[in-house]
Amino acid sequence: MKQQYLVRAALGFAHDVAASGVAWFAAFVLRFNLDVPQEYLTTALSTLPWVMAVNAMLFWRLGLYRGLWRYASLPDLQKILAAVFVAALAAPALFLLIAPTPAVPRSVFLMAPLLLIGAMCGSRLLYRAWKEQRLLGIVRHPQANPVIVLGAGASASALLRDLANSSQWRVVALLDDDLRKHGGAMHDVKVLGALDRAGEIAGRMGVTQAIIAMPGATHAVRKRALNICQEAGLRVMTVPAYADIVSGKVSVSQLREVELDDLLGRDPVQLEDAQLSSLLKGKTVLVTGAGGSIGSELCRQIARFAPARLVLVENSEYALYLIEQEFRDRHPALPVIAAIGDVKDEVRVREVFTRHAPEVVFHAAAYKHVPLMERDNAFQAVANNALSTIVTARAAQAAGTQTYVLVSTDKAVNPTNVMGASKRLAEMLCQALQPRAATRFVMVRFGNVLGSTGSVIPRFREQIARGGPVTVTHRDMERYFMSIPEAAQLVLQAAQLGKGGEIFVLDMGEPVKIAELARQMIRLSGFSDQDIRIEYSGLRPGEKLFEEVLADAEKTLPTPHPKLRVARARAPDNSGLPEEVLAWLSAATSAGVSPEAVRARLKAWIPEYQPSQ
């Protein structure tokens, strides 16, 4: 490979040096209208070796031969211009010393560089056009599938370049809502109109596939483009996320199927990187439930800010193994401690906290499934969610932890089920523990996250894969959704903003009807409503039709971050609440307790808890 590179570089170098000689002589010919006098012909020939030598030295020294002609682009043109400009200054300076007779005409010094630029740039562009079979407008892969691209910006341009040699896709039209681009062309592909003409143009050109190439556009614009394509009956793909393209993780041509995040996601979260860096950089950070969907994403986001150590606490051996292996592969330089154990186990938790002395703790371990926790497992829900909070919070205070973050839920807002009430109780326990030590307790509530364990998304996927039906509890049921990365990022931001004792709520946007979500998933899977039907199974124990609005201005206070607000939540009246809860859990464990007794006890602690019938 290296030998081939050297041969290509030598050939390119020889071409450019020869072109410099031809351009120099051609400048004399043009200066004298194709009839060079004998004395100036002698000057041209005598100075020619000097000109070629100067150009040869500068071309090689300025690194013109590291790039490949086949991929000649604007940076190559910039290098050529710089090299020829320096050579155009060096030649007159040299001939002041040599003083040829007669002197070189001044117009030659102007014309020769222009001719040389034309020769060097033109040969590269011709070579690239020949390699890409574009010299005569030839379609290189006529058998490739025709496709239209929605968006005619920088990403679309990069996509067209990458797909130029593709044997799978052949772009036949571009669409963009910018009127200034209509009628123009990009890489020989015309911009035929606005996005809403996708169906008309696809039908006229026999296209069944569309690519959305607008990663930097707002979510609303991308969702509109998707809806237009779906209404036109087009199968849709999209380019990767803008952040992944910019970071170099993927190229723009690594197309993917449209996912639920594209439909329900929101515009990217703007993080205060400097403040988060001061919170996490060089610190020991501990995450409980590190193998879960939220816990694992928190770990990934934390790793961006270069903590000194990351302690992963998880009860599931397999989940802990997976997240540990991921970090060994992706972040080999980051010290990671995988600590298996139950966060209700006070001895094990104290041992981990004493050994590693975490400065920041994220408590994400919890039981979260509403119907599962409502009846037969009601006591276990309280025991897990409340006891684990007491145990880890006390261990954090004893270890001198600076910030303790409780990952809570929207179901803690005026709870109607045991799970939500148990998380509200966990919030109250943190509030009660706040005055006892310097540790800052910060609580963060948010709704459903797309694709998390226990959410409807994986279940819908399984049902669609089996051919249906897709079961929805009620046709009017609504939920708030956000992506797992967005939820994790906002949890980090809340941890940075919290002063101690606040309950942060996330702006979850607009609610989504679960039935409509099911329909969208069916369509994204390539089926119609007739292929896979939706069945309504009725509300399950503890479920509500509508979740509370988290970021209601009447119930919350603003923060410096637009997607975070502070809840006006009632603080516990009893400062000894942790000891009271521990005493009840201990007595209930030895005596046994019914679900009704659990709900009654929760109601006594949490007046806003209204158990559903």
C-alpha cells in the first residue's frame, strides 16, 4: 500500500512540475500572440529550468501530494492556490538575481500562475470525474434503486457525495422548503420543489424510497417530513443524528430506519458543560441501578466529563457484566469499579461507600412497573424504593458525599398507585435527611422514556413481530415521553443546579396517545392498520388515563435551564420520618402485611396519595 502511494505521489509531482514548465512557456506564447521573438524565446528557454525547479521545491514542501486525486476537493484547491502564489512571488525575486537578457515581460509573471492553476486544478477535477464516470453524464449504477432526498443542505451534499458510487441507491431528486434553492442543483441532482411535493414527484419518477437528510433541523420539521413521506406511501430512511455526524462517530451515508425517537423526540438538550465539568471532572461518581436503562445512560453521560472513578452498583449480575464490558471497550482509560449487591443491604452499601468515598451519587435503582407493584408486590415496592433510599442516603452522608441525586418519577405527583407513592415517599425521606449533614439531596422527576425496560415500546415491538394484535389498555390513555439520553442529561443538569432539598421536574413536552404510538410503530415496521390490529384490554391496577403535567407554571418555579423547573412540593412534617419508615418496614417484615395495609400506611404518610379503585 505504501509503495502504491509513493508511485501515485511521484506521478502527481511529475505532472505538476511539467505543468509549471508548460504554463511558463505558454505565457510567453500568449504574451506575443503566438509569435515569440527569437530573443524572448531564448529567455523563455533559459529561465524554464529555474521556474520548474522553484515550483518543484515548493510543491513538495507544501504537501500537495498527500491527498488522492480521486477525492480532490476544496482543501486541495486551497493548497494549490497557496503553492502557486508563493511560487509566483519567488520567480521574479530569483530573476532579479539572474537578470536574463532580455528581461522577462511582467505580463508573463501574471499569466503563468493563472495558467498553472488551471492546469493543476483542471487535471484533478477531470481525473475525479473520469473515476466517477461523470465526464459524459453517465449514470454509474443505473440498476440502483432511485431515491429522493428531503433536505438540500450541507448534510444532503455530503450524502450525495457518499452515495455517488453506491450500487444500492441513486438519488434522482432533492426537495427543500427553501424557495431560493428551487430550480438549482447539487452534484447534478436538481432541487425540484418543497417537501410537500414528495408524493407527486415520487409517483412521477417511480420512486418508492425517501431519505430525510436534515439532522440539524428542529424535531418539528423532521417529523413533518416523515409524515409527508408516510402519507405518500414511501419507505423512509434518515441520516444519523447531527451530534453523531459532527463527533465523527458515523458518516452521513450510514443510513438507518426511522425510529420512535424521530417521531416523539424533542430538540437536543443544551447542557452547561462548564458547570457539569466542575461537578463531575476528577470526582468519584457512584451510580446505583447502573445496569438499567436510565442508570446505564447516566454512566455514559457521566463518562464524557472525565470522572476520576465510576462505581457501578447493580443487583443483576448479567446487567452489571454488560455495562462493565461496555466501559472496558469504550472507555478503557476510565477506572471503573463494578460492585454487585442489593442497595437495601446496609452492610454491603456501607462497605462500598466507605471503600470508594463517592463525591457524587446517582440513585437510579428502583422498582418502576405500576401494575406489577400494585397488588401482590405492594410491600416489596415500598421496601425496595424507600429502604434503598434510606440506606444509600445515610451511607452517602457518612462518606461525606457532596451531591446525592434521587431519580424519581412523574407518578409521584399526586400518586394513585403504590409505585408512585413509594417514590414520593423516597423524595420525602431525602427531604427529611437534608438537614442532617452537608450532603446536597437533589430529586428529579420525569415521565416515560422511550425504550426503557418495562415501557410499552419493547412490548409493542414483540407483538408486531408476532403479527399482532397490539394491546393498548385504553384508547384515550396518554403519557409523556422523552428519550433515555435526554432524561439522563437533564438529571445531570439538575444535579448541578440543585442547592439541596429541591425536587426538579423535567419539561416533558406534549403528551402522546398510546394508541397513536402503537399505530406509528406498526407503520414504521412496514405494516398497515389492516395488517396488524389494535386491541383495547382495559386499565390495569393502579393506572391513570392521564399523567399530571409536570412543569405546570402554577405548581413549579423556573430555573436557569429552560427544560427544568422546581416543584412546589410539600416537605414532610415529621423530621423523624426515616426512623419511622424503618421501624414500620422492620415490623411489617416480621409480621407480614397485606396490600391494603401498605396502601393505608402510605396514605398516612402521604396525604396527596389517592389509591385508585
